[in-house]
Amino acid sequence: MLYLAELYAPRGEDIADLAQRARAAADAASPGMSVAFVQAIFVPLDECCFILYRSASAADVTAAGALAGLDFDRVAEARALL
């Protein structure tokens, strides 16, 4: 399943670092967790960052965010439409 995590990211935030931390934490997640970083999108006007994960649960996404030091405002199931 896909999950979209949302967090506040002020304009001064190093977005590349934030995305790298999100990816590294997903890669370092414990073997019992099923979480993989897919993509990060920054919306400067809204000072929001959205991080897309492939995971078995929202709880695993939240735990990966905590490992990265990221406090998600919301984690929701998502669907990609092509």
C-alpha cells in the first residue's frame, strides 16, 4: 500500500536533507517493519512537505518518520493514478 505523510516544512528548511533523512530512516527500519521511501514533494507556498511511502501500515510509516526525527502532521493511505 501507499501512504502519504504530511509535515510542516518552513521555507528555510533544507528540503533535500529532510528527504534524505526520510529515505535513510526507511532503509534503516527494523526488519519487522515494512516501509520504503518512494518520493518527497515540497510545496513552498504552503510550507508543506509530502513524503510518499510504500508500507504495510500507517504505523510503520509513523515509526520511520520518528527514526528520521520527522513529526508527521498526518499519515493517510494514498493511491497513485496514472
